[in-house]
Amino acid sequence: MFSAKAIGFQALGLALAMSLGLAFQAQAADVKAGQLKAGMCVTCHGAYGYSTMPNAPHLAGQPAIYIEEQLKQYRSGKRVNAVMAVMAKPLTDAEIENLAAWYASIPIEVGKPN
Ligand code: HEC
């Protein structure tokens, strides 16, 4: 049983959600650009974010928000690592968002331990 008023609010909510959705889409990160930029990360983090160096973490499938935050922290010096500081310093916010979107887009599968 919905009153006309409740339905009105629902419609408003839907319209708001849709316009927010569009706003997010308009500035959606560019996965392809991220993949291109990730060329400079391949040596350590692997071609698809599966690291080839034992001390470099895998990035495939990590949530974009996490990768983005770590890169910004390396860039600002809040998270300290000599190598990653050098890598993150020249990155713009947009490049970081694209890199994060690229690594987040790579599907990963987890198996049962042996
Ligand atoms: C020379 C090797 C090397 C290169 C090149 C490199 N990284 Fe890293 N990366 C590392 C290492 C080592 C760590 C772990 C650092 C630490 O202990 O904080 C790391 C950590 C990270 C993390 C944190 C992951 C986590 O689980 O917290 C992110 C995100 C990351 N790198 C992204 C990148 C991106 C994006 C690039 C390319 C622009 C890049 N890295 C290039 C070696 C590298």
C-alpha cells in the first residue's frame, strides 16, 4: 500500500539515483588508459597485476578505491616505500583513477588451500 506521497518520493529518489549514476558515468575512469599507463608497472606487478617479484603485491582484482588510496598515499609520502614513492610521484589523480580501474577490472579466482 503506497500513498501517492510515498510514490512521489520514490520517483524522486529514482530520478536522483539516475542522475547521480549519469554523473558518475560521465567521469568514469578509463580502464584502457589505465592499462596503457600500467606498462610502467609490469616489471614488478606483472602484465595482469599478478606480480612477478616476490616482494611486490598482486594488484589484480583489488578494489579500485583501495589501489587509488595507496597510490595517493605513496605520492604524498603518507605511506612510505622508496620504489613506490618514485613510481607514484608523477601520477595525476586521473592517471591514478585509471590505473586503479584497470587493476580492479582484472578478474581473480580464489581456490581452496591444498
Ligand atoms: C620496481 C618495482 C615496482 C614498480 C615498477 C611498481 N611497483 Fe608498485 N609496489 C612495488 C613494491 C615492492 C610494493 C610494496 C611496497 C610496500 O611495502 O609498501 C608495491 C606496492 C604497490 C601498491 C600497494 C599494494 C597493496 O597491496 O597495498 C600499489 C597500489 C602499487 N604498488 C601500484 C603500482 C603501480 C600502479 C605502478 C606503476 C605506475 C607500480 N606499482 C610500479 C614495486 C613496484
